[in-house]
Amino acid sequence: MVYGIGTDLCDVRRIAATLLRRGDRFAEKVLGPEELRVFHARRARAPLRGIRFLATRFSAKEAFSKAIGLGIRSPMRWSACQVLNEPSGKPVVRLSGELAVWFDARGLQAHVTVTDEGDYAASFVVVETKAPA
């Protein structure tokens, strides 16, 4: 059963401007440890790839926070929600800390998709209750 749906559209130029203004502190606030490694690696190869990665993750976390109905308030924290990729490339939500406990206590699972094109990054998240075993 669907628990919540969230979507977000993010202007990549806005993320680039914030990153320029605040430096890596912005990326460190938004990204979790595994995401941060990917961000630095992509940005080292091609700066725009790093910025787009950051924008898609920002967008996905906004969409996730909408789907769970909390917005960005406790236990939802930027770094406690990571959007990583399986070897196949499929994006997945990985939670940690209080957010993971809160999410698991409700028997929820999340599905996420991210995309970027030109100046925009978009995300869509569906959170559903797990089927009884």
C-alpha cells in the first residue's frame, strides 16, 4: 500500500551557485559519506558531472522527505538519507541513524528515480508499506 509520494524539480544552476558561494560545506551538509565520495570523484573527472550528481541527490532527498511527510525535520536529516546506485545503475535509498529506525518501525520501503537534463534535475519517490511476510 502506498504510504506517500514525493517529487522534486531542482535547478542545477542554483546548486552550482550555492556550491560556489558556500564551497564544499554545502555538499558536506547535503550528502552522506558514500555520496560524498562519489561527488568528489565525479567532480574531479568533470566539474559539471559533480554538480549534477549533487543536484540529483538534493532533489531526491527533497522528494523523499515529502513522501514520508516530514519535510526536512527530525528524524529526517540530509546525511541520514543517501541515494546510491546498485551495480546495475538503479538508484536506491539507504537510511541511517534515527531516520532508519523511524522508517523501519513503520515497515516502509522506498523506491526512487532521478534524472537530469540541461539545467534541471528531477526526482520521484514512492514510499510503500512492506507486504506482510
